[in-house]
Amino acid sequence: MNEQKESFEMATVSSVGAVDSAAGAKRIELVSDRNKGPPDEPDALAVDDGLSDGGVTKVSLDFQGELNAFASEWPTLDDPKSAICHGFQTADFIRAWVDTIGAACGAEVAFVRVSEAGGLRRPLMFLPFAIETKKGVRILRFIDGDVSDYNGPIVFPWTPDWSAPDCQTLWCRVLEVLPAIDVVALEKMPKTILGTTNPLAALETEPWPVSCHAATLLKDWPTFAEVRTSPPKRYARYQRSLRREYDVVYTASDAMDQEAANAALVSLFKQKARRFAETRVPGFEAGDGKQDFYTAMTLNQASQPHVHLSVLTANDEVLACQWGFVFKDRYYYLICGNETGVWAKYSPGRMINEAMLEWCHEQGLTYADFGIGDEAYKYEYCDEHATLLSHRAALTAKGRLFVSGTQALERLRATSIWQKVRPYKWIVLRALRGERK
């Protein structure tokens, strides 16, 4: 193994890569001197695959500026293609993001395929990125825009369990094939991807401030309901009272026509906007594309069967709405809104959560993923808690100035004075936007 590591270190220093940047695409293939094949074979980066016999995997890297170039191998909501990833990395999710949020912020997308250099050339990893420009600084991020809870690569059952040094070297090669960037800001990365090692967790990382949470759905629903969804006695009493006085109905999108789905989205967006204003935090800001994203995912023919838009009503009056989607055996809960005022005592948000959990159980799903955020109610429902990581690096002088400024602003935001003033910032900004309208 020591001899093999030495070979890999030689690859890091002495490999020579060939880059083809024609038509917005790049390909770089590298190999160490020791592992280089015959002259007629393509060069490749030789990476120790961690096998006890000292096996080596040669990999090549391809960059494309559009997803269609890799469409035949990229997982979709309908067809995972053996991929190990979260639903946020599927082609359906990405395409909706590109057409809405990506277009709104002027992001440039970048897709990298890491594959075997010879033989079947099977994909080993896909990396979906967005490059955003802020104040002239080009920032590499995952495709996210606050609608993704888990960010990271797509891996496969045959992806080698590379060592940390190999992952770090591979990342350096990824940066070589990408367009020029100033800052890397990879956020909300899980340590593992559904139980499989995340190669990017080997980079220099720091903990993300909040975690993700999911509920494992037991086979016996009554047992799960008793353990995980039993409300406090006060809420239980109010909910029984609500059901006696009103016709309480939970309706999912598979029972809605397009008109009903549109109406549900309007109600959801209205409830969320009110909540954002009440809590004085940024939400669906004008022109950010988020509402368009959820609408596109809901109405698009490919993603529509996987979207779960639900509404809780009492005598046809909307009490709560929820939006999520299903990928493989997991439901991803993204946004929820509920009415307040006279309805608050009935806890309609809790009621729609529990109706969703029962729906997930009826569908035979294994997990109900409540996503990012450490709200107290998630610890009641959830038994899985995923720590997230971030990796930030400045690659240029301009990038270093930007990162320094960002870090200074983060320190300011952590102060008690900022926390007191922060809510009023959004009041002023929203007031100004209202005047401009």
C-alpha cells in the first residue's frame, strides 16, 4: 500500500493533462508515470481504489455546460439508473432549477463526469455545479438556491472508496476542468450519501450550522403513530373538537386536477409569504425564481407524478398546505404553510405533518425526510439526524478578498447587536420593494 501511495503522489506532481475546451466542453485525462499504459491508451488519473491487493482505478474527467450531454447516464426521478444520490441531484430537479432559479440569478451551470478511463468507461461520480457571479467574483456552488437540503455528488455502487489524499487530488483535477472561478463554496454536504461515502467529505470542511432529519417509517403504522405522532393532550383535545365541528379533509396532489393544484400553490405561497413577514426573515423575494421552481416541478409532466402537494381543509377552508416530492423510497418535505388566528389552537401544521406521514406509510415509503433545520418538532418525528459539512476555499487574490469580507460579515452577524437589528432590515427592504411596485 505504501508503494501504491507513492505512485499516486507521483501522479499529483508529474502528470500531464490534455484539455479540449472546444464547444464549451473540457476533458482532462491524467496518469502517473508509473501507471501509464501503452501510447495508444488514453492517459488517466490513477487513483488507489483502496483494495487490499493494491488495485488502481484510472479515471478521466469530462466537463459540460449543459446536462443533456450526460442525460443517458444521469438519474431521473423515474429512473435512478443505479445512482446513489438524493432527489435534489436528479435531472428533473436540476432542469426545473436551471429554468427558474438559475435563470433568475444568472447562474452558469457546470457538470463534471468522473468515469473509468478504460473498459466500459462507467461513470464513477457526477458533480452538478452552479457558478454565480457576485461583485465580479465567480463562486462555485452546488445547484441549490435554498431549495436543496442535501448537496453533493452522485456516486454509484461501484464507485471506489478512495482514500482522503486521493479524493483531494481528484478534486484538484475537477477544478482544472471547470471554467475559471475565484471561490469554492460547497455547502450542506452530508458526510455520507445514503450510507455511502461522500468523496468530497475528504476535503477540508467545517460543520454546517444546522442538520437534516428524517423519520424511518415502521411497518406497523399504529405503533409508529403512537411513538412518533402522539400530540400533547391539549392539541389532541383541540383536534378532536375540530373534527367534530368541521369536515376535515386531507387531499394529496394525485387527487387534484391542474386547477386545484394551482389553487393549492397559491394558498401555500400566500401562507409562506405571511410567515416570512411575521418572522422577519428573507423568503420568496421578488424575482428569485423560487415560486416558479415549485410551480414548474408541480406541473411538469416528468416530475409531476413524484411531487406531493397536499392541502388540509376544514369545510373547504384551507388550513395548511405542504409541498414535497418522492425519490425512490424517500419522501422529501420542503415547504409547508398554515393559517393562524382562530385556527392556530388546532395546530394545522402538525395535523398536515401527521397526515403526510400516514400517506407515506400507505405508499410503502421507508423514509419521511423533514430536511434541513433543527426545529423542535423534527426531533419528535425523526430518528435519523444527518450532520452536514461545508467546504470553502479562495482560488484567486480576488477570491481571497471576497472570502475575507464574507468571514468578517459572518462575525458581525453572530453578534447580539446584529441579531437585534436584523429583523428590521427585512421590514425596510420589503417596504422599499412595495414602494417600487
